[in-house]
Amino acid sequence: MSKDAVDTAGAASRTGATQSPADAGDAGYSKGLKARHVNMIAIGGAIGTGLFLGAGGRLHDAGPALAVAYLVCGAFAFFVVRALGELVLYRPSSGSFVSYAREFLGEKGAYVAGWMYFLNWSTTGIADITAIALYTHYWSFFTDIPQWVLALVALAVVLAVNLISVKIFGEMEFWFAIIKVATLVAFMLIGIFLLATQHEVGGHTPGPGLVTDHGGLLPHGMMPVVLVMQGVIFAYAALELVGVAAGETEEPEKVVPRAVNSIMWRVGVFYVGSVVLLALLLPGSVYTADQSPFVTVLSKIGVPAAGDVMNLVVLTAAMSSLNSGLYSTGRILRSMAMAGSAPRFTAKMNRSQVPYGGILLTCAVCVLGVVLNYLMPSQAFEIVLNVASLGIISTWVIIMICHLVFVRRAKEGLVTRPSFRLRGSPVTEIVTIAFLLAVLGLMWNDPEVGRKTLLLVPLIAVLLVAGWFGVRRRVTKTQDEELSGLTR
């Protein structure tokens, strides 16, 4: 049996489009997500701990040029999500890019895409529960509770929410996003007021002078800006959730374009705008990696309980990230399981039409994070964060490769592109892929963290190859059964 035969049969089955899903993993889901849920999932994916907490250390290292780094990485992130949005309108799927990789790159492509995404979110989940435990320790009431206990409680709460129903997940993300957006808007209004009135902040007068008098845009040269790119890319991770969520909404053709198009201005206003304000309010050297830059500014002007408020918001962002990770990996793993490339139990759904098998597998890995918190509480966060960055970069590269193949097939008349499109193909995809691979390569210049992360690539490659040999017979059998069903 040739792969072309499967593709042809699959294409034929979609001519009647609506009778049965092109991806077997899409069957059985409820359409419980509303437009407001998907829009807020898009916002939540664009605003997280990468901004609320990570921007402080990056401003210290890279200086005001960090705003340019956020803008550049944000533009490429938008290209990725725009490409994914076009694929979603071509064929909405809860399997998202894994389903598209299966169609345009074959089962090996879907296998790599799915397991690298699982690597990303399972390790991100460990980072999230570690962060939640650390942020909770900020309040004296929780200080005596071991870090691993707080991590376990956080995981249990978010697991329960995910297993109830997709609507509950959507509501939780909706309110998490509302909190994050309201906090950012409030801070930006305060920052603009301080800037306009020239109100002193920690003994410094806000304005462009803080940039020019402290080394300009690049106080430490270009290399620190290059090295923070990996962290900036990771800050945008989760934008691709829009594609996964589209499979559980009633009108993806209306909801997805709005959500995707709004991402660019949100990046411009919230990320770039916030970093520009931070740079104009205090010198970069004042900010630190262990404190939210927003807390730094607010504490300098004597805002009462600034630390408590921002710690609560950062805690919310980490909970939101963990929530999203369990949601997306559950759907991705089910798509893979239906094709034979993930354990069979990850295809199982409960009465609420939630793929609990995949969610529980991700939780099992996160439990290892609880153990890591017990053994190495001070190092757990950094260890897993760098592994997760490999997963998100590979996922974005695969999305762009899928889009390249999709456009090529559209030119051959095999598929039809929707009116909502990524412009500039194939140049846009090629430049984006080159940029992402360059960010990966430049990690070698960071001997402390980046280089050690890159040394994991050969090990991950070996594990992927070994895993493929373990599942390929089941994948082939599933393909044969699918083909016989389509041609019957």
C-alpha cells in the first residue's frame, strides 16, 4: 500500500466533507468552546510567565533592545499562527498540526510532531507546577509546606478541571486571561501616567534619558540580545493552542481568523509596549531575574501590596499554562493514538467527551516533576524549561513545513486554499524556519544553559527513532484498516 493511495482516498473522503472527520481522532468531541473562549485562549497563549516574570532578567541582560527582540520574535510567531490558522480553515481538527503533519508529511512527520509537542508541554507542565510552588511560597502562610506538596496540589486541581468538561476548561482560561489582561492594562496606565508626569521612580526620572544615559539600546552589546531570543520564543509558546481549540468550537471559520489576526496587535501592545515602558521607567540594571519587573516598578513608587498582587497574577499565568498543556496534549495524543503512534489508552474519552487517557499520561510525567521538586527544588525550574524550548521550536518548524506542502498541493490543484491565508508563501515559511533554526543554533553560544540543552538533541533523536520502530507495525496496520474502510 502506498502513502499516495492513502492520501488520495483521504482526499476523496473529504469531498463530502461533513459526514465523517478526515482524522479519526476528531470523532466524539463536543463543540463546547464559544468564540469568547477561543479569543481568550489566544490571549492567554500570548501572555504568560515569559512576560510577567521572565522580562525582568532579560531586561537586565539585554537592555532596552529586548523590546526589538520581542517584536521580531512576535512577528515570526504570528507567521506560524497565521499558517496554522489557514490549515485550520482548510480542515478544523483537534489533532491540529499533528493531523496536518499526517496528511502532508506522512505518519513519520505526525509521529515526530506529536511527541516533540508532548515533550514541550510535559516538561513545561513540570516547570509550571514548580513555578506555582515557588510563587505560593511567597506568602508566609505557605512557607512551611514543602515545595513538592504544593506542586502536587496544583497538578491535582488543574487535572480535575480538565477532566470535567471542555467548557469548564474554556471558562477557566477565559477568566485567567481576563486577570492577565486587566493587570497589564492597569500597569500600562500607571506607567504612562508616570512617564507623562515625570514622576520619579526609585530616584530616577522616567523618559528616554534612562536609555541614552545607561548605555543606549545595547548596553551590553548584541550578543546578550541574541542569547535571550530562546527565552523570548518560549514566551510566545502556546499561541498554537488556537489550532487545537478550533476542533471543539461550532464556527471555526468565523472564530479562528478573528483570534489569529488579533494576536499581532496584542503582541505589539502587551509585550513590546510593556517592555518599552519598563525601559523608560527604570534603567535595565535595576531589574532582576528573581522578581517580576512590574513588581520592581510598583514597589519603587510605594504601591502597597504590589508584590502580593503581581505574585497572584504570575501564579494565575502558571496555572493557565498548566491548564493549557493538559488540554492540548490530551487532544494531540488522542489523534496520534487513533493512528497507532501513541499508546492505545490515550485515545479513551470519558462521558464528558474529554480524552482523559492523554491528559493522564501528561500528568504522569508532571508527577516526575513533583519528584524533581522533592530532590532538587532549587534547580527543577531551569532543568525542564530548556528542554521545553526544543519542543516548541520543532513544533513551529513542522507547522511551517506542513504549510509549504499544503500550498504546493494547492498549486497542483489537489487541495483548495481558504481565503484566510499566510501571505508571501513560500518565502515567509522559509525565512521563518531559518530564523527558528538560527535561534536553536545560537543557543550554543550560551555554555551554561543553551549548550547543554543542544547536547540533548542527539539523545532525543535516538529515542524518537527507537520509538518509531516500536510503533511502526501498529501504524501500518491502522493505515491499512483506514484505507480499506475508505474504499469499501
